[in-house]
Amino acid sequence: MKEKQALDTFGQVVMSDLRDRSIDFFERLVEGHWKSPSLEKLQAGLEELNEEQINLVRSTLIRSLDRGIHDFLFKLQEQADFENDIEIKVQGIDIIQSSDGLQGELFSENGWIANFSKYRELQEEH
């Protein structure tokens, strides 16, 4: 039970501070929210897109983001399993060793995206 709790704590951080914050950034770009001069051109370009095009960009972003998170977690697992180079401890528990594959924790009806992301309905099929 403590292992699951530690895994979920890590998953919640990955979902809220990486996945959701990245999607939030995109959504604010689409809204023209950012005042930074470095984002003006990007926001202006997005403003020219219609809803269907915005949805395509959103889906591309989410698919890319989820793939990047998946591949990063897979690499952490691989490094821990074969190189013994990496440990991630949460509440004193090595979560990489507690999981049969960190990358698999993302997807499924009980995965981290479904349980912890505020954008769970935007989860792409993998």
C-alpha cells in the first residue's frame, strides 16, 4: 500500500507540474494571455487558426508531451534496472523498483493521467 501511495505521489507531481502546466501554457497561448514579447508572434499565429486547426495543434502537443513523458519514464526505469544509476525515492520508497514499468503508470483507466491530470479527457490513445 505504501508503495502504491509513493508511486501515486510521484505521478501526481508529474501530471500537475509537467503535463498540466504544459497544457495550461498552450491554452493560455491560444487565448492570447501572455504579455511576453517573445510570445507575441506565436500567439498571433495561433490567433489566425480556426477551431479545427487549434484542436489539431492541441492534439499534437498532447500526443508529443505524453510520448515525451512516457519515454523519459522508460529511460529512468531502464537506467535503474540495467545500469543501477538512478533511484527515485518518495517517502523513503524506491518507486522505480516498486513499479513493473514507470512508463506504464501513465495510461489506462487507473493510470496517472486518468487519476491526476486535470486534462484527462484529452488523453490520447497510445
